[in-house]
Amino acid sequence: GVSMPAPDRRFILCALLVAAGYEDSEGLSARANVLLSLCEQQLSPQAHYDFGLPNLHAVAGAAGYSKRTRPSDPEADLIAQSIRSV
């Protein structure tokens, strides 16, 4: 059989946040990854609760948009708002 390792979501989110212009991408990606992992573990396993890579990419896209439209806002606030909106 073929086995595949799980993707490193923290590293992927960090790279996406760097591309979006975030300065504290490492710290923010670590905190967001913990939050999304907890949601994945503790929320019901229904299909509309998707915390996989597509959701991660959507959070990063929303965070990039927030950074472009409100560059002077605190980055942690932008990430939190992006997670809530997705």
C-alpha cells in the first residue's frame, strides 16, 4: 500500500500569509493552526464543518484581502476576523 503523510497545515498557512504580506506569519499561522485543529477535533463530523486544506486556503485568502484593505489594523485581528468569516 501507499501511505501519504498529512500536510503540514501550519507551514502551508505560514507560506500563504507571507505571500499576503503578513510580518508575523509564523506566530499567526501557529495560533490559527491550533484553533482550526481544535475545531476539527471538537466539532461534530458533519460535512459542512470542513477544516481541511480548502478551508485553510479560504482563511488565507480572506486574511490577504483584509490585509490589503486594512493594512494598518493589527494582524492578529485580521486573522481572527478571517477565521470567523470563512
